[in-house]
Amino acid sequence: MISDDRVERALRHLREFASRAAELITGITPKDLVDEGGLNPYMVVSLGIKNIRDAVELFVYRRVERSLGTSFGNVIEAFLRDLLGGIRGRDHFECRRQGESHGYAGGM
């Protein structure tokens, strides 16, 4: 059996690591994001990004919006295909040139 003292000493390493990681993350500034993170400085100012929480929120929202937009587009396409007896958009004649699929906008 492992003693409580050994468990507590071992857990101390994890707690110290978590504390240092939290300090590093909360210490990130918009200037760091622009200088080292590659963010567009005009975007940072125009969106009012003041801290790492604002930046993370922006990127999470963008990711979720893109994912949901793509997924919903696929659902709507399948819905209309089944409802109206059609074919996939990429297989539609107007979306193809010389037998190659160019996607929806590229083939129009």
C-alpha cells in the first residue's frame, strides 16, 4: 500500500506544473499573440481582444461556426436530395467541367 504522504508528495509535482502552466497561459497578452502568434494586429484591435480568454473565445467560436456550417450544409444537401429525388451537388452537371469535379462554386 502506498502511504498518504507519498501520494501527497507525488501530487505536489502535478499541482506545481498546473500552477506554472496557468501562469504561462494567463500571462499571454494580445501583443504576444501578434508578435509571436501570428495574429493580425488590425483584427486584434478591431475585435477588442484584450487577453488570452478573448482570443481563445474567438478561435473556438470560429471553429464551431465553420464546423456547424459545413455539417449543416451537408445535412441540407442530403435532405433536399432525398426530398426532391436529386443527386449530390458535386455530381450535378453544372458543377462539373470536362468530367472533373470542381466543387460548387468552382464549376459555376
